Amino acid sequence: MPYFTIRPMWISLAVMMCVFCCAPGFAQDSSDARSRCVILLDAEGFAKDAGDIFGAPFHFDTGQWLATASIVAGTAAFFAVDEPARRVAQSNQSRLGDDVFGVGKEYGRASYGLALSAGLYVGGLVFKSGETRETGVILLESLAFAGAITTVLKSVFGRSRPYTGEGAFRYRGFQFKAESTSLPSGHTTVAFAVSSVLAGRLKNPFATVGLYSMATLTALSRVYHDAHWVSDNILAAAIGTVVGLALVDLHEQGGKGVELRIVPSTQGLRAELLF
């Protein structure tokens, strides 16, 4: 099942938005872009950001590759707790758990993230708020880019989901059926892609705690509902967070980028996220 499904309704909405946004009132003020509409300029920015995000590995230095390896190693380390965590989750099902973790599952739905992105974007256009419109763009980019990475990895790994009963180490490779696309979790990717962008834009400590708590609830819900292993969610959280924060930085700092590095410390090695 594809990560996103493009329906005719969304295509029609996009066309109407383009016509609406190209009206003279929404034209850019700068002389070199006066005749071009905002939505087309944002589309150009979307393509540029895609190139920056997907082309980043070609420019990684040693520290960044080490950081990437640490994410992979960290995911692998959680393989050891996949089966025990599943047993604990499945032996502690309850009505309260269904209600609480049901909220987490909904928070990780891509359709809600896309709706929020569209709402912010259109609201920014209508009320002429560049900050709000840009947040909508960043959120859409985060969902699209992190989602693309997750979708590719799901198929490449072909890991069986917990509910199949095949165990945590069943990999077929290059699969497209839902029961064989467990690693990484799509819901958790969405949740952290949304939370990282909103937290990065709001820059409020209370909002940050709340947003990442909701994303963590989504990750826990995937284990509770027997849809994913713990390690699936670890990798998904890393993808959503790194992509989301990188995009926030690209828009706010002119492309300086987010750097994840492993550095020596008095207690061994320490991970640092620089932005």
C-alpha cells in the first residue's frame, strides 16, 4: 500500500489553489518575481529542498557518516527487545490502553498531517501570513520526504509484522504487501515528522514536550496494536525527526542544515544534534 494516495479531489484542489494564488493580490512584491504566483515559487522551493535533503548523503563528512551508522546500530540494538516488548504489550491489553493508544495511532495518520499542512498553507495565503504559509510548506516537505524514505526502506527490508507470528527476524526483501513492510513504521515517521517541524517552528518548551510526547505515544501505540516491533519505531522516529529539523533549518538558516555527530566525551561517546 503506497504511503500517500493521490486522489482526483486533491488534484482539483491544487489546481484551484494555483488559480486562486496567482491572482494579482497574491503576487510577490519583488521586481524579479512580480509576475509569478506564490504557489509556484513555493513549488520551486519544494523541489530545491528535495534536492538538498536527498542529496545530503553525497556531501556527508566522516562525523555525519558515523552519526548515520549510530542510528543504524541503535536500531539493531533494539532487536534484542522486540520479542519481549511484544509479549509485554500483548499481555497488557485493556479498555484504557485501547483508548489511550488509539489517540497515538490517530496522531500518526498521514491524512491528518496533510490536512494540517494544507490548512496552514491556505490559511497563510488567505490571511497573508508568510510564517504560517511557510510552516505549511515545511510540514508538507517533512511528510513527503520522510515518507518517501520510509516507504522505500519498508519495501527493501521486507520485514514481517509482529501479528504474522513469523518472529522479529523474518526478512524477505523487496516486498509491497502490508504484512511484510514493518521496518520502519509509517505512523511513527509521520508523528515525528509533524512534531519535529511544529516544535522547531513554535520554539516553545512546553509545546516541544507536548508534541514529542504525542509522537512517542504514536510509537508506543504501534507496539501495543501489534503492528510494529520496537526497533521499527526507533528507526522511524530518527527519520522523521532528522528530516523535520533539517527542513526547519533549511528554511530558517538559509541551508546551514542539521548535523548529527558523534563526539568523544569523558564518559565515552556522545551524540550531538547541531542546528
